[in-house]
Amino acid sequence: MILRFFDLESGSIEIDNQDVFMVTQDSLRRNIAIIPQDFILFHRTVIENIRYGNLNATDEEVFAAAKKACCDEFISLLPEGYDTLVGERGTKLSGGQRQRIAIARAILKNSKLIILDEATSQLDSLTEETIQNSMNQLMEHKTTIVIAHRLSTLLHMDRILVFERGKIVEDGTHDELVAQNGLYKSMWDAQVGGFLPESDKEGWDE
């Protein structure tokens, strides 16, 4: 709804006191970067897919964004490097590789508002930790909305909303929510222990 793919039935969404339905879709989407959980690439080269975040970017700017997103190493191993075709919907790359391309595209776009929808869900823990520093730089001085089940991505958020069955049940920073000893704390303890039970995972988000 923020990106106006769906119309509101009631209420409003405002960014800097501007109703998103009072501006053009083009200007709205030009100023928002989104990294979805299931990221789809175009059947073009790697460099073209990253440059889609900023069509005026130079090759050097694309390479710099790729390095920040930890793409450079796996791209260098592809048959034609940055000029390798990724296949229809990016089928020649793994889910984690596609996700890193998405992060590189968002870094290159450098929007003031960022939406991360399970943006690191397909990355292993070591790669996520490496990328997290770049993600922190990407989010600095920007409004960022993060949807995540992996709670380690939320540690430094200014505000965390915990949803259960479509309703907000907890609200606060990481430290405040842990101190409340509620749903968030139980999820945090489970993940720190190395697992997140599927029965507990259903029906809740941050």
C-alpha cells in the first residue's frame, strides 16, 4: 500500500505529511527502495540488474555497490563476470545471490525511504553478519521499515512492533522488549538458542 500497488479502503498513509495517494506513482516509487524476500531479476546481465537501481550510475559506482553488498566475490566467479546473463527471473543464481544483488541495487539507489522485507532471509549467518555493516550504512539517516523473523536484524532499530495474529502486541526497542519478558523475549531466547519453532513463528512479525 505504501508503494500504491493496492488502494486503501480507509485511513491514509503519509510520508513527511504528504498523503501518498496525492502524489504520482512515479515520484513515490522513485524515492523508495525495497528489498523483498522473493527478489526477481530481469533476464539481463548482472551489471544491468544492479544498475536498475540508478540508471545513470557509472560502472565504478555499480562495482562499489556490489562490493558493499558482498556480491563482488561470487560475480567474479561467474563465466562472464558482471556481463553474465542471470537467466529468466534470475534462475542462474541462488536465492542468496539474488538477494545480494537486490541489496546492491538498493545501495546504488540511495533512497531516503527503505523497505526491507525479510531482506536477509536467504543468507547464511556469516554472510548476513558481513553484509550487516553495509546495511547499517545504507539505513543511516534514512527512514527504514524492516519486516523480519530473524531478530538479529532488528537489534539497532529505533522502534520494534511485534504483531500476533494481525495485531500489535508489543512496542519498543530491543532492550525494552526483552525486559518486558513477553512474546518478543521468548522469540529472542529461542533464536539465541539456535532455533525458532515453526509453531511459534506462524502469525507474528516485527
